[in-house]
Amino acid sequence: MSQLKFIIAGGGTGGHIFPAIAIANALKRLQPDCAILFVGAKGKMEMEKVPQAGYEIVGLDIAGFNRSSLFKNISLPFKLVKSFLDAKKIINEFKPNAVVGVGGYASFPMLYMAQFAGIPTLIQEQNSFAGKSNKILGKKAKAVCVAYDNMDSFFPKNSIIKTGNPVRTNITTSNISRAQGIEFFKLDVTKKIVFAFGGSLGARSINEALINDFKNIIIDNAQIIWQTGTPYFEKAKEAVKGFESQVKVFEFIRDMDYAYAAADVLISRAGASSIAELAIVGKPVVFVPFPFASEDHQTHNAMALVEKQAALIVKDSDVKTELLQKIKLLMNDDKLCASISENVKPLAIRDADTQIATKLLEIAK
């Protein structure tokens, strides 16, 4: 049989890129001689992260609709047309056996043109509330891999497979102990640890709340690991001067497995990728959903756990008044923490990447 070729399209944030790389790695494990090409959006994070993971990527000149400045949308129709033509060219040259879309700007033109050319497509829908692009593509997709129940209101029932969301291998297979995590960050093993992160790009409301509240957290014999994202890094570093032994500030944490191992309580956005990781980590988390995510999908994602008593939630607009209160509640109530950890365990799926790769091989052949 001739070599199988796959295109993985999408990106924009770590939440799309890391699952995409996990799917690629699983394809390589199952079919070592297959060829994989990533397609992303020029200027976005995937153009850097994918080559770091050892894969080839080409970029489409495409951007999303800018809600804050309508003037910036003038070039959008031209970029859209060009991205469809570029997608067609990539398909003609690479000749994939199947194309998978993981969400993000490049996903729609690549899958649309693949479907137009009669090439089988697979959608990896991460969220509990599907976006408009995926709803359109879902009508012709051979398979739609989802992470939540009741997705047949968005996609044809016969194409839905519940696989969960792919998670980085270093997290699914981690056996790092709490003591090793604490040692890694040079923290005190006798004190509790709060780990706050807002995804790969940071989260403004979480960062601002922590600048106000970090002293009130550490006064309770606690410590903080804080991933700020690039825009807030310098400001946070300045704010914690004199408290560096108790508050560890990072622009970006590559060794998330160590941070998860060290943490007793977590603060996070509610992107699908973060939720999938946190279900595997199995520790109490306070979600602060990003309120401007399309179709408010982060709130839907978080509520799927909150309704099962597997997490707590604070609205973005209430962060300054409620986040500290929820953190203190978890830090002082071991029984509640144990109950949340127990309730989140059944939601953890460790082999989503293998399930999706298996389905991809099936539709490609």
C-alpha cells in the first residue's frame, strides 16, 4: 500500500496546537511511515510550536473577524478568498488521504476545500458548544470526534464519536510526585500551593485579581505558582518583589506536568484543552471562563464539570470579588477538595489521541 498522508489544520492557541500535535504523535505510533503536514495561520503560535515538535507546517494568510475594530476587517474578504485558493493548492500538491480540523482560523478553508475535492475529513470538536464553522463542516465530515455528551444538536448523529480531547503525553503518563513538583519550583513542602494559569496566552482578569490578592493567599501559609502569559509578565514580576520565595512568576511554563504535580488548588480558564488536562490531573480547580469566547463555549465547558460537582466556577466579571473567597474555601476544606477530586476522575480520558488517530486511519484507507 502506498504511503498514507494526512493534513492537520488549525491552531491559534495552545489549546488547539497541543491536541493537534498529540494526534500527529499518535498517528506516527500507529503508522510510522505516514506523512503529516500541518496547516496553520501565519503569525500565529502554531508556526513556532509545530516545528518545535518536529513537524512541517505551512501558513495561510488568514485572520478572524475583529469585533473590537471594524476597520481592521477591511482586508478580511480578500484574505478569505486567498486562503481558499492556497488551501486548494496545498491539497493538490500534498495529495492527502484525509484531513483533520482541530479548530482555529486555518481549519475551515482546509476542510472545506478537502470536502469539495472529495477527500475524507475528520473534525475534532473540543467544546461542549460547537462553533458555526464546525457546524457547516460537520454535515459532510466522515467523523466528528467530541468530548461532551448531547452533541447531536450540532452534528449528524451517525458521524459522532465520543473520544474526549487529546492531552499531551507528558501529562497523561506523568508519575511525578508532589514532592518532586515542589522541589522543581523550589517551594516549601509543608505549605499548600495554588497554581494559577490562564492558558498559553495568559488571562487578564486572573492576573489582575492575583496582583490584588496574592498577599491574602500567602498569609494563609500558602504559596503560588503563577503563569502570567507574555503581556502581564513584567507587571506581575514587579508586583511580587520581596515575595519571590512564596510566589513564583513565569511568563510560560513548559513543564506543566511538574506544576500540576506540585499544586493543591488550581485557577484556570475553561478552554477545552485545559479541562481535558485538569480532569486527568484530578485536583480541585476554580474555572474563570473567558467571557468573549465564541458562543460563550468556555462557560458551557466549565458548567459540564460544575454540574457534576467536579469543579468550582467564578464569572470573569466577579473575579475581583469572588476568586479569593473560592481559593480560601478550597485551601481550608480538605473534605471538599477530596470530593471534587473524586468526582472529576470518571471524566478523565487518557487515550483520546489514539482513538482519533485510529479513526483517521480508518477513513483514510
